Amino acid sequence: MMKSDTQNASALSRRSFLKSIGGSSVGLALGGGLGLAACTPKSSTQNFSGDYSAMAQQNYPFYGAHQAGIVTPAQRAIYFLVLDLHTQDIEEIKAVFKQWTESAAKLTRGENIQPYGDNPFVPPVDTGEADGLGAYGLTLTFGVSPAFLQKLGLSAHAPSEFVDLPLFPRDQIKPEFSGGDICIQSCADDPQTAFHAVRQLVRQARSSVTMKWSQSGFNAFDHSQHTPRNLFGFKDGTANQETLKNADQHVWVNTPNWLAGGSYLVVRKIQTHLETWDRTSLKGQEETFGRIRHSGAPMGAQAEFDHADIQSKDANGNPVIPDNSHMGLAKKTGLQILRRSFSFSSGIDLTTGQFDAGLLFISFQKSPAQFIALQSAFGRMDRMNEYITHTGSGLFACFGGVQEGAYIGQALLENQRTG
Ligand code: HEM
């Protein structure tokens, strides 16, 4: 008897399917015509050797000392989802987090969360859009908000700095892009893989959580560039290299114990006014950031990673890097954060008739105070303010890494090691 399609598929995991039809031929078939280039050491596809199969088979283990998706090199695509709790029963949430842990481990290996069954009269266990695809460097990073702790009666375990972000000057935060209890940051080198992963996790938890807001986004890497360019055409993420030299100081949290090895995630949905930007002179654009557009070098320097000297003056005694430039203001705080942002374009803004596009700004830091001080320094001063509006916001505590056998958030939910 011939096997049904469902039965054939059930015999193959996503990865084995990829292998069974030959990694390199998959690469040729998919890579042909799309013109994707080999990548540089900063991208997650650093070993990408010119075909898609290497990129498809890249995977980052879910289990480890830290959650993946924080210091992991940024991938090409993100699907960021914020969820609300639909229950205040902590046992129910423990069950969800256990299931998510198992599922995330499989998805990040490039597997579906369950093998297909044989019964064609029930819906398939997996939604199917990632069949035949690899892991594509998928990372799934979980965080919870101050409201999550409140709703589950865990507020006593919240560090004093873990409170909602204040309103900053010029903020136009919309309720539909803020708040929420849980965030899942899904990043991969393929947008469908990132979306598929989140979709499966939501299906599993349907009766315990509801979706609040989400945003997808993209990054692009080419042959020679270490750093992706944002929609203003500037390299974005250059200073991360410095932050990563001392992640213990700038990124990883030590206390309380339930958050040890984790990090605070700030997300800001930032609309960029591209039409206004496009009418700005190149000189004006470079003075906005304090960097040279083509090379990414600090003004007054030669190359992207050269030292940015905010003290140096030109022949007329004016600062070479303008005081009110984005970088000038950030440098003056002396603070460092890890930025892991993605551009987005979501159609047309119906009120202005312009692109609804911008930056899904995501940063990881040891303390929310780092972000608050930086954003306050930008305040009304930052030259970039003319070109942007913050419309979404969130603060989440991303747990430390999970060891095999344990589950995400266990130390908080079981209240064993709370400091
Ligand atoms: C649409 C919004 C934004 C855009 C387009 C943008 C773009 C940039 C660019 C092009 C750079 C210089 C290159 C680099 O080091 O990456 C930069 C640096 C930086 N940005 Fe932003 N940024 C945005 C929002 C923010 C926000 C909201 C924060 C935090 C509150 C922030 C914090 C920083 C920091 C800390 C640096 C590094 C400064 C240094 O030490 O050199 N940025 N940004």
C-alpha cells in the first residue's frame, strides 16, 4: 500500500529531510537567483560558504549558561511577540514554560515539536511551513515583565529596578505596542523559520496566554561589512564590539538568583520618518550620528572601529563629533548596552501616506538604568529626534540559561533560589 504524504513526512525530521535531499543541492536550488553573498564574522552566517545549506543548517543550542539570542550574532530576521497571561494559576504557567522549553530545544535544532501522526482526519500536529527547512540559526529568547510577576503573586521577588519604563520626552507610546506579560524573541536567518517557531509555541499555550503585540523585522549582511545598515543607511551596531569585551559588566545580571545569567531586554518600536531623512544633506545626516555614512567611521577618524574622540576640536574650536549627535550624547554617558535591533517595514501609514517603517530597537543590559540614562540623555537634544518617534515600549527580564532537565524560568516559578 502506498504511504500517504502525511506518513512519508512523519518519517522525516525537518533536518533529515534537508539532508536526505542533499544539503548542497538544496543550497544551489535555493541560493540561485537570490544573490545572497557570503557573510562576515559579525553575522551568524560567518561560515556561510556561498550556498544556503550551510546557513540552513546553522544551529545554536537552546540549553546553556545563558539564553541564546542575546550575545548570539544577530540573524537576518526577527519575529518578536508579546503575550498576556490568560490565567493567574502558577501551576498552569509552569506547565506552559516546561512545554516551551522542550519545544524550543527541538525547534532550535531544526526539528518540529512533534512527529506527524498517521491520522488524516485530525489537523496536522505541525503547521508545516518549516517542513524541509533547517534551523537557520534559530534562537528563542524568553522574558517576563513586571506585570507577569504581579499577576502571579511573585512581586516580592522583583528587584527594585524592575518596574515599567518611565515616559521619555517626545514619546508617543501607543497602548497597542506596549505592556504585556511575556516576550518571545524569535530570530533566524530565515523569516518563515522565525515565525513558524513562535506559531508553534503559541498553539501549545493557547488556553493560558493571549497575543498582545508583535513585530517582525530584518537585517542584511553583505560580503565585506561587519555591521548591518539601518534604514537611514548607517551601520548600526558598531559599538557592540566594545560592549561584548565585557559582557559581565554591561549585559549579564547577577542578582536576584532567579535572574542570574540573564539580562534585561528593552524593546522600543521606533518609527523612522524616512521622507524627512531623505531630504537631509549627507553632511546633516553624518552630523546626526557623528559617523561617516559610507565607512561607519567616527567623524574625524578613518575606519568603522576607530576610537571616537568626543573631545577633539576642529580648526575653529568646534567639536569634530557634534555634542548633540546621537553618538556624541551616548558616549558622554559612559554607558554601554548591547543593541540587537532590526529594521521593519509594515506598509503605509494611512494618516501620513508615508512608509510605516522604522527600527525595532532591542537592547540587552545588566540594569534597566543603563537604558533609562541613555534615553534620558537623548531627551530633547538628540539630532536624530527630528527623524524618529518612539511608538512601542517594553521591559522584560530574560532568564538565565536552562540546563537540560530544567525549564525556562524554573527558579522564579518554583521560588527555589530567589534572592
Ligand atoms: C531609530 C532609532 C535609532 C537609530 C536609527 C540608531 C542608530 C545608531 C547608529 C547608526 C549608531 C552608531 C553606530 C553604532 O555604534 O551602532 C548608534 C549608536 C548607539 N546608539 Fe542608537 N539608534 C537608535 C536608537 C537608539 C536608542 C533608543 C538607544 C538607547 C536608548 C540607542 C543607543 C545607542 C548607543 C548606546 C550607541 C553607541 C554609542 C557609542 O558608544 O559609540 N540608540 N545608534
